[in-house]
Amino acid sequence: EALEELTQRYRAIAGSPLTEITRAQAQALAERTGLPVFAGMKHAPPFIDEAANEARRAGVERLVGLPLAPHYARMSLGGYQRALQEAWDRELVFVPGFHDHPAFIRAVQGLLREALAEGRPERLFFTAHSLPAWIIATGDPYHDQLIKSCRLVASGEDLPDWEFAFQSASHTGEPWLGPDLLEAVERSGARDVLVCPIGFVADHLEILYDLDVEAQAFAREKGIRIRRTASFNARPEFIGALAEIVAGALVPVA
């Protein structure tokens, strides 16, 4: 049943463009930095071990592992880190997210300015993918990093009143991190809402279905307006931020 529901969601958005976007991000980063960049994924080809093999064949001796997610959670980015460590037997510098990197913060602020230029909402909601609530008890930094990102983005910016909410929780029968976005929107009483999915850097199911289909259906039902900031995808300001992050990772530690 869960698989059928997931399949229907992918059909509703005509399939996820994430693989193509990731390849475009990798190519743009290579052009920006002049470095060879290899795209590897955990759940779809090209897989992480395939990307590592490609880098090995290219003669790479020192590899920067750059996850395309700003915030570190052991069950998400930690999984990518472990997969890369298993696949790579040479020098590896792994970037454990970039939630507070100034270039990332500036890039998010740019997306917000762009959206706010089209109209100022009553309320702004930052969002990220929910995870099982038990991660909090393990000391996982995910939630704290998300809140820090939001505060850094809001610092010095003329933003509407804002709050943070989670989205895209799975129906596993166990508690997931909240508050849920749609519940938070309804509770706020706001009739005009802007969503900034700060935990995501590309268009995929959680953007194109959960926000563009599901949240819009909710908005129509409630008679309110919900819109979102654009996704980074391969936008130059985001690629520039990634280039700064990579450059910092390549600086030798004294």
C-alpha cells in the first residue's frame, strides 16, 4: 500500500527530475571550480561506489565528499558518508553539511528576496524533511542545525514573522518530528503564506508533490494562499556557494 501511494505520487509529477538536476549541479560545479566532479547517489544510479570508481579511474588521489543537503542527520547524511568511506580507499575529506556556511545563508536570503519582491505574505514558514522523533534522544544535530540556519537567514533581513515546521513525514507508525507544516499553517491563522524549504536544494518529490500538489490542495480547501521560494537546482548563486564550500574543504588543516 505504501509503495502504491509512493508510485502514484511520482506519477502525479511525471517522475522526479532529481537525477538530472544532480548531474547538472555536478557539471556546473566542475565548470565553476575547474575540478573534476562526480555525481553519486544512494538510491538510484549512478551509485556512490560507481562515482568513486570513476574518480579512481580518473586518477583522483584526494576526494571531497559533498552531500547536497545542508543539514547533518546520522540517518541521512551519515548514510552517505558511510557509503563513500566504504567505496573510497584514498584520501577523503567529507563535508558534513553546510547549514551555517555564509555562502549558503546568502543564497537562501537571495531566494527569499526574490519571492518577497512578488508580494509580502502574512507569515513565512521554513521547512525541512521530517525524520523519526527518536533521533532527538540520540543527540543528533539535525533539528538544532535547521533552527540555526533559519535564524542566520533571518538575521539582518526584513522578513515577515516566521516559524519552522517539518514536512514530508512518512507513515511508519512511529512519531516523526513536528510540527507538521500544514498543521502549523492552519494553526497560525495566516491567509497568505510563503514556504521556504530550507532543507532542500533541488526539485524532487518533496517539493513537486508535497508542496506543489498536496499543500496547494490544502490551500484551496482552506481558502488560503500558499507559495514557495524557488529551488536552487543549478542556479549560479548556489553553485557559487558550493564552490566556496569545496574550496574551504580543500584548505589543509594546520
